[in-house]
Amino acid sequence: MRGLIMIGAMNRVVRAVFAGAILLSGTVLAQSGFPTKPIRIIVPYPPGGTVDLVGRTIGMVLAQQMGQQVIVENRVGASGTIGADFVSKAAPDGYTLLVNASLQVFNQYIMKSIPFDPIKDFTHISLIGSVQLIATAAANFPANNLAELIALAKANPGKYSFATSGIGSASHLAEEMVKRQAGLDMMIIVYKGSAPGLIDVMGGQVSAMIDALPASLPHVRSGRLKALAVTGRNRASFLPDVPTAAESGLPGFEISSWYGLWAPAKLPADITARLAAEIMKAVKSKEVKDRLEAQSFEPSGISGAEFLGYIDKEVTTISKLIREANIKVE
């Protein structure tokens, strides 16, 4: 009996090992098989903007690299929350992704409510890259750099003003940061988008504007605007003579618009790793450099814990600013 029991036990062990081997091989096959159908990338903002450009460029390159169709779909509205909410509730299988902007992380502090948690309800796959902001003024404005604008504003409280592209936008946040760090009394005038604000700056109705480089740079190059400062850690390579805000009397000042690839929460680790590796490869590709660096885009590719750490640092800094400045969308 004992021998029979031992044989039965051995048979169970062999069967378990064999079944485990089949399961493991199936898992490996599943991993290596992704993707087996088209991937959909949701862009939660309108066509033609920077997020749309990033999404379509990354989608094109991912399709080439992965040998599978990538469909880019704009689901717009409510400051990007409609598209993001759609992705947060999708199946976590890697076939529904979100190209998102930094603003989405801050909406929870600016809006009365949003239908998802931007940290808990998503898998944050990779930081694709970022775009610096630039402070500009009309060509005939008396200040030639941000330090001079700060000096003018301090000497003439309430006289000078900023235009911003929208409440809670990166433009708005950057201008509030300048005001608070420099101790300025400057009105911030809210516009519906970058273009109308820049038009009024060029026309002299508003003193200055801090906005994303892609929107402002063509006007700087045409001579209708003068560049006062950039807001990144380092000077922009294509504007080497324009100082950073930190060099202009605002130590430690740094803000940019960044763009990341997200997926629903609980995305399997192997698919997350595959997509992160593909993004790292994509941001180094000639196609991305040709299409995005021409728009002042700085590729990144950091992923996993490093990306989450980056987000946590941004949230700590910006949420404090939003509370102190009482920035709200009603």
C-alpha cells in the first residue's frame, strides 16, 4: 500500500509539474504574442494640438515597431477627463491606451470632481517627453528678458499683465509661479486657448504670456514676439541666448508640459514592460525626432517607478500652488 501511495504521489507531482510547464509555456506564448489585434490610443484633447501630435506620432512609430495597426482616436471634453475616464474603465489588456498630458494629474485639484483617480485608476507606462514653456512679450515691449519684466512689475504694481491659455493650464500655473516667487502684482487674463492670448500680447493689449514653446516659437522666429525666458531646467538648444527663469532671478524655477502613455489599472506586468520598451525605442527613432523635436519636444522614455516618482514630485509642487492661488474651474 505504501508503495502504491508513493507512486500515486509521484504521479501527482509529475502531473503538476507537467501542467505547470504547459501553463508557463502558454504564458510565454501569450507574452510574445502581444499584440494580436489593433491597439487603440485615446487622445483626450482635440485634433491639431500638441497632445494629438504626440499621440499620432507615437502611434505611427509603435505600429511600425510592433507590426500591428494602431488607431488614434480623439475623445474630447471636460478638460480631457472624458477620454481619460473612458480608458480608466477599459479592459486592462494593452489594447486601449491613453496619451495624456500633465494637466490631467492636476485636474483633481482644479475641478470640483472627476470620475477617476489619476494615480490609482491607471497604469503609468512611460513618460514620452516634455515641452518647455516660454515667456514672451511684444517686440516693442520695454523689457528684454524676464528679469527686466520682474523689475518693471515690481516698480509699477498692477500696471502689467499676463495672458493665459486657460484656467489651470500649464500657462496659468507657470504665471502664478512667477507671480508668487517674485512677489508681483500682475493680473492674469484668461483666454480660450493660446492663439487669442498671443494675438493680444503681440498687439500690446497684454504685457506678456508664458505658454508652450510650439505655440509661441513661430511668432518669436517671425520677430513679432521677443523671448524673455524659458521655464525648463536648461536653456533650449534652439534658443541658446534665451535665459531660463532660474537664471532670471527665480532660483529653482522649473515647469513644463509633459506627455505620458497610460493604460487602465492592473495592466499585466509583461505587457507594461513590452510597451515601455517600445516607447523607449520609439523616442529614439528618427521619425519621432523629425516630427516632435521640430515642435520643441524633448523626448524622455522613463518608465515604471521612475515615472511615478516624477509624477509624485509634480503633484507635490503643483497641488500646493493650486491651493495657495485658489485656482478652480467652476
